[in-house]
Amino acid sequence: MREAVIEAARFLAGRCGEPITLGDVADHVGYSPFHLSRSFERLLGQPPGQFLAAHRFQRAKRLLLSTDERVIDVCHEVGFTSVGTFTKRFTAVVGHSPVEFRRLPDVLADFPPRPVLVPGADRDGGVVTGSAQLTPAARALLGGAAAVYVGLFPRRSARGCPVSGTLLGESAGFLLTAVPPGTYWLLASALPAAGGALAQLVPGRIVAGTAAEPVRVSRQAPLHHRDVWLDVHADWTVPVLVALPPLASARTRRTGPSVPVP
């Protein structure tokens, strides 16, 4: 079934601008829609419809930065029919509205991201430590210094702002603090540190990693440790939707007090 799910993901990612139904994908791989949907979510962490929308939003991010198309035209080009729905959902997963996202290159040029820890909302919350390491393939792709972002998310995909997050400094070790009780996934993503705005906000290839087990923070178990390896992902995998550089920029950071990271 794994091969069928991967083929379904390739099919969706390659046709994200077309009007595709679950039945179309199921017919393509030869499974029932119900069976495919359950297996798809179990393997990739989200249902086919959400996966398709993620690739549409990723394409929209690229169009917003590389063309002068109006937001409504970008909305229609990536497969949405309602600009209101598109804008609302884009803002929720990327962390900025389409108009704000288009302005980010200029903002980040004046206020570039710096190593920082953005704690969670619970002063008495949990702490997650660990390390984020790049595979040789990831290092080669990034071509030198990498900007490594690590965060805790309520789902197994980088959508919206993390509960607690950090842009690493010189060390591979990280510390996430003030984490409210709950179950989270530790996700990491790396961008070319010397890349331009497009490479930082919409990288051509995804370098990312997920800790093997979720983090379950409680008052009884507030301390956790997770290590994560970041590798180069195939083009059809789930994209990193949240705009990462603004999370570490003094101008665009939207959370509370932060702590510089050496």
C-alpha cells in the first residue's frame, strides 16, 4: 500500500493546479477512495485533500514572489475558486496573508532573521531539548551555511506558527521552552543561509526532518528530549508551508518576548 500512497501523492503534487477529486486519485492507483484516504493519512500525516491544498499554497507562494499577478489571479491559477477562502486558508497555514507575504522580501532585507528562541505561551510549561543534524546530502544541497529552524507543531506538518520555535545559532543543539501541556510534533527545516528572498521563502527543494516520536508535554512530564535529522525530500512530499524567516525577524515576529541564541 505504501507504493500506492506514494504514487497518489505524486499524482496530486503534479496536478495541483487542476480540478482533481479523490475519486480521480483512487482510480489512478486502483484502490477505493475510502481505503486510499485512510492509508494516505496514516503514511503522510494528512488526508489527500489537505495534501493537495498544501501543494496549491506552495505554488501560490512562488507565484506571489515571482510574478506581478493579482491575488485573485493567483487564487484561480492554483485551483481555488473563491479568493476569500483562498486568502483565509493561506493566512492560516503560511502565517501571513497573500498581500503580506508578497511584501516579505523587502521587510526581511531590512530586518533579516537572526538566531532566536521564541518560547511558548505557558511560563510554567514544559521544556524540549535536542539536536538538529543535517545529512551529507542536505549539506551538499544547501551549499554551505544553513539556517536551521526547529519548532513544535500540533500536527505532523509545518502549518501556521509553532507553539515554540527557534532559529539555531552556531550549535546544533536546541532548547524549546514554556511549552503548554499537549501533544506536539517536533519539525525542523533548513534553508540556504546565504540565499535570496525566493530561496528563503519558497526553497526549490525541501530540506526537513521530523522527530521519530511525538512530544507529550504534561505537568507530570514537562521535560523531553528529541533529536532530528534533516534530509532532502522528494518534490512530491508535504511542503513546509509556514513562512519561516519572518518568525526570526525582529520586524515580523508575532509572538511574545524572545531570547537571542548565540
